[in-house]
Amino acid sequence: MVSIMVEQFREMQILLAETIADYETPEFTRLDGRIARAFDTLYRYEPRNADEAHTLVGLFLDLIEDNDGGDSVHLIQRVRTIIGDYTAQSRPLMEITNGAGI
């Protein structure tokens, strides 16, 4: 599911780049609003598995790479949160075999 949302987001970015020459047109304003809403949805999305986490991390890292690092602090933090939350959830439980966890 998230991979479809990421692909749609990237397609809208391309459309926006193609439309930039016509800045401030109604079409540009609508597309800019759609991109903002799509990004907000992706930013708040909680990955359900490793594939979704990987897809989101890939998008956020692409955005960081394309933007000035100073403007990307919130993206960097979101990537760290996704990685930290997902890794904490997927750590295997330690098997207790000899009592007292030894």
C-alpha cells in the first residue's frame, strides 16, 4: 500500500517540476496542495512491515538528498524514528532455557 502512495507522490513531484514554469496558476496551486497532503500522509504513516519501512526510508532519504540538509532536520528525525520503532518491534525475544534467564 505505501509503495503506491510513494509512487503517486513521486509522480506528483515530477508534474510539479514540469508545471513550475507556470507558477501561481490554478493548476500549480492545486498540485502543490495535493503534494503537501500526500507528503503529510506519508510522513505520518506507520509502516506495517519491513518492506513498507524500507519504502518510506527510501523516499525520505531521496528527499534529504535533493534538499539542503539544514531544511531536512524533520525528515532526518522521522527516518531515525521509523528505523528505531521498527527495529525495537522486530527484535527477537530472548529464550529462557535454564531459569533466571541464564
